[in-house]
Amino acid sequence: MDPVIIVHGGAWDIPPDLLEPSVLGVERAAREGFKLLQEGYSALDAVERAVAIMEDNPTFDAGVGSVLNLEGYVELDAIIVDGASLRFGSVAAVRRIKNPISLARAIMEEMEEMMFVSEGAERVALELGFELIDPEELIVEREREAWKRRISSVRGTVGAVALDTNGRIAAATSTGGVPLKRPGRVGDTPLIGCGAYANELGGASSTGQGEPIMRVMLSKLAVDFLARGLHPTEAAQRSLSFMADRTGGWGGVIVLDNRGKVGYAHTSKRMAVAYSIDGDVVAKISSLE
Ligand code: ASP
């Protein structure tokens, strides 16, 4: 089976100065993830790598460069899902983890439990051999300034969905959440079926307004549309229309099916996406304008 990966760098009103870094960021993540798939690594390896690359890129609202909460520090949420086993691992409101997506994966693979939050998650991280970082390492000057000026515009959550040569599908999503959130606020990202979902039919990763996404379980909704025989693009569009109709919320979702077809849609002004087609990586800013 030919491997495929699709990644996103968040659905939001990406400003002109972040257009190029966003395209380059998703392009690199898709390329590196795709390379792993071509070398025979699993879909889980590919989505973890693609998301970790974007967590390390301060352009995005995930890992280093994330938005600050009301009290001026970063709290991170992440999830990884294995479509073949229906297992997942997730973490919420962690402050001292450099790559939450890797901790989520280790939880999925090494723990009985699937989700840990806050200091409990950080204790589990130590048990699993992760290093805890100084929370200051996640903060960049741009975000400190935005926090000082109380600027509260949403930024770019990251996510990936991949199909490997064995036909297995995995999905992953990571975020710093929304700016100026109350400490302890958890969005859709680390919740199964909301921020990401995968099964044997396909996988999805969502971004946008967390509370509406939770209310409709956007990623599960998109994958369920695949069961009705819809193309991933249509599944993405329909799930977002349902969310808009029922909650008034906006967002974006990437979808991949078990035949390797990819699709995406967004109701935000823009979304950075990249995907592999026949060995080439296509990266772009999708815009509603
Ligand atoms: N959905 C994320 C949250 O609400 C934010 C985003 O995707 O931009 O935490």
C-alpha cells in the first residue's frame, strides 16, 4: 500500500508575516513524516514525528512558541490515536514537557491508562524516562509581548494523519490552546474523537474553537462520514457545516481514508496544510478569500 500523510498548522486568520513560515513549517513536517513512511516506519511514527517537528517550530501554537494563559505561562494539550487498535494516549495542561506528543505516545504504548493531566502527567513523564524542562523554555518573546498587551487572537494548533504501508492509520494533534485561557482550561485537542480520531476507515485531526469542537466531537464526526462512503474532502466539509449549524463554531479538519485519499476543509479564514501525493509534498495556505 502506498503511504500517505496530511498535516495542518491550525485553522485561523494567519497574518501576512506568518504565511511563509507556516507553509515551510507544514511542508517540512509532511516531508519528514512521509520519509519515515517510505522507509517502512508506522503511521504512528510518522504522525508523532510530523507533530514533534511542528511543536519545535515557534511559528505554531504547540510546544515552544505556544500562546500564554491568563497568568503568563504555557499549558500544553496533545493526543495520538492508533486506528488499528483504537488505543490512544493523551496529556492535558502540561507545563514542563518539550514534546507532549511523544509523552502521549509513550502513555499509549506503556501505560494501562490513556490520559493524564497537569502535574500527574509530568510525574508519569519522569516514570517513562522523559526529562522535565524549565517552563520558560516554551516561551518566546512574541508571545510574552502579546500576553503583556492582553492580545487574544487564536493561533496555529498542529496535527497530522497518516496511512502506512501496512494499511494502518494514525492521527495526532498538539496545541498550546487558546491565548489568555484560564489556568486548567482544557480544549478539544487531547479529547478522543474531538481533537483527533482514527479507526480502520480513516483518521482526522481538528483545530479551531475548542468548545464547539467538543460539542460535536468533530474528528469522530468526520471519520463517521467516511463510513457513509463520502470522500475525505466532503467528510471534512460536512462535519464543519454540522458544527456551524448546531453550535455556531468555526474550525478546520484534515481527513484521510483507508484508500489513501486526503481531504481538508476550514471555516476559519485560512489554514496551513501539507500532504504527500505520489511522493511529492504539496504545501499551501488554504484561504477562503
Ligand atoms: N482547538 C484548540 C483549543 O481550543 C485551539 C486551536 O485549534 O486553535 O485549544
